[in-house]
Amino acid sequence: VETSASITINKPQMRAALLLLATHTAAAATLQPTVKPALAQNHKLQLAPDPVATIVTLRGGASLGPITPTVGAWLQVVLEAYFLALMSGNLKFLPALPFMGGDPYAKYGWTETASTKPLQTQFAGAIGYLLSITFAATYWGDAAAHVNVCRGSMLAWLVCGGVFFGQLAKGTTKFTEGNVMCVVLPLLFAYLGFA
């Protein structure tokens, strides 16, 4: 006899319960459902269109040649990964040429001090956070998620453009490929996300 704090089960009862469970499971596995959906029973049955589905439709999703919203979403993931590596200083071994790498302080004309290093770490962390969200939406998302990634990327590049061109106007940064991307990419992502 096995005893727990509140239940007592003897071996014959346990055998009977296991036999009943096995029999029920085997019977359930061999029985086929006999209920047919209403549409299969009556092919003349017409369903009214869903009014919400006709109002809420996917807008956007245009392609520009071979560049679909899915390709655009993966492009954004690659660009975020590049800028994460660049801004965290992991591409210092490459020359400071467009889309190559180099020291971010030298490339952008910033001054490296003890007070700017934590800001660089926070900046790279923010890009990493954005990358994780963009990657998740692109990898696990469907076509609608990819369109939304393009829409969000358009907004992100517009904000980056405001920051880059604002800093350029104040003379606190150099003109780089980022400034060109902040003009071209919002146009591309706007087309992929809204056209």
C-alpha cells in the first residue's frame, strides 16, 4: 500500500486505473470523428463576409524589383548588426571607410574621454536592444510583421537623420555614410511599408 499525506491507493486500484486509462487512450486514438463541418455538409451554404476583415486589410507590402518587405526587414537586421558592431568598437581593425568600420570616435569626429565611454556603451546597448526586437519580428513574423518592420525602420531612420544632420549642422560630427542612409532608407522603407 502506497500512502501520501491525504490519499491512499492500493496496487489493485492503481492497476485498474492504468488499465482504464490505456483502454480509453487506445479507443480514442482509433476512433475517427464523424462530425463534418457545416460547409462540407452543405456546399451551398454561403457565409457573409467578415466586415472587420474588409475594413482592416494589410496596407503596404509593395516590392521594388526583388526587394520585398521581407528582404527590407532582413536588410534592417543586417544594418542594425553592422552599426552595433561599429558603435561598440568591434570594427576597429577595419579601415574607417564607408561601410567598413574603424574607430567610431575617429570616424565620427567625437572625443573619447572617461565620460563618453559609458555613453558609447549605452548607445551600443540601445542599438542591440533594437536589433533584438527587429530580429524577432523578422525571424518569427509573417508578411504583415515584415511590412511593420519596414514601417518602423522608416521612422527609425528619420529619427537618425534628424540626429545626424542636427549634429552635422552644429559641427559636432563628421559627414558619413549614415547621413546618406538617413535620406535613402526612409524612402525605401516608406515604399515597402506603405505603398
